[in-house]
Amino acid sequence: MAASRKAAEDLSELRSRVLREVGDPDGDRWSVGNTDYTDVDGAINDQLVEMANQMAADFPGEALLRATFTYTESSAPVELPAAVGAEAIYKIEDVSSANLPINIEYISPLAVEDYDPGEVFGSYYKFRYTLLGPSGADVDAYRIQLYPKASGSMTLRVSYIEAPFIISLTSDEAPMSPRWTELISVGAALKLLRRDGEATDIQLMAHQRLWGAFITQSQRQRGPKRIRRRRRGM
């Protein structure tokens, strides 16, 4: 008999898992007419977001994206690209010279007056950046300001953590490794049961065990901690 690899489960399958975990396999309590699974889907997506945030916080490469934009001093402060939230920024670089990207460090807006810039590579100034809030009604339109003033325009590259994936269609597959299917279902079930304190000790212990395994496995994705410097056999 041949074994097979565990495949990712879709939203419909995850719903069934969660409903069994909360003791409602027929969906009499946590669905409306077995067609409206708003609460169940919300709990599943909350669990996916929690897991994605954990991975992104410790190992940002899991969700790291890049975007470039033009910084023009005459228009400063300049709005960040639409997809970039201020809390999601990991790094900003000056890539005006493709062969000489320069990292730009963050400085608090309360400390910019005390900043005394030095020089890097002769004519290249060591810039700092600070972040400012939206100027209009768009709550996501954060702005960036460079210090000291830039001469003309610059091309900046921002590395940022993108928002987690969620699922909404019954055919959508969970955006996590299939090995964490049980963690998704148990975590979502606890989110449904915690309101009325209905979660059992067994469920809590199972979640703790699964979450611990998830953290341990995620840590392996950082790569080797050191490089072997001794030849084999020595």
C-alpha cells in the first residue's frame, strides 16, 4: 500500500473540523441553516492571522515584500506606497544608484532637530527617515520625511511585512503548511468557545502542544545558525 502526502485542506473541510471540535458537527449552533458560517469562518481567519503574525514577527522573510517609490524633496513629506503600513516597515534603502544601495535608519520625529548627519562614501550623505501620519482622511496614507533635506529626487526601496492571507471561498485552501491543519481547527474552535468559557482542559492542552510544535518548526526556517569551518573527519 502506497502512502500519500498530506494535502492542504480547503475552507469547507476546515469548517467541518472546527464544528466537530466544538461539538456541533451538524452546524445547529455555529451556522445559520448550514449556509451561513460567518462565525466559524471568522474564527478560522483569526487563527490564520495569529499564526502569520507569529511567523512574520520572528522571521520576517516569511511575509517580506519590497516596493520602490520616488521621494521628491519639493513634495516632502511623501506618501508611502498604498500597500505599506507604518507599523509594517522593516527597512528602507536609497537605491538611486542601483549598484550602491544605502540603508536609511529610522529616527524619531521628536529627535530630528538633534540629528547631525555625517557623510558616507564622500558625496553620499547618511540620511535618516521619520514617519508622519496621514494628511487627509485616508488612515493608511502614512508619509515619510528624510533628514537632512534631499537634493532633488531619490529612489527609495521599502521592505515591509504584508498583511496575512485569509480565505473566504469554500474552495480556498489554507495558506499554511498542511502539517498545521489541526492547529488551525483547534485554535479556531477555542476562539468560538472562549466567549462563554466552554473550552475544555484537553482542548487547551492540545492547543498548547500544537502551538509549541508550530513555534519550534518555524524557527528552523531561519537557516543554519553557523557555517561549518572544519572539514569532515577532522
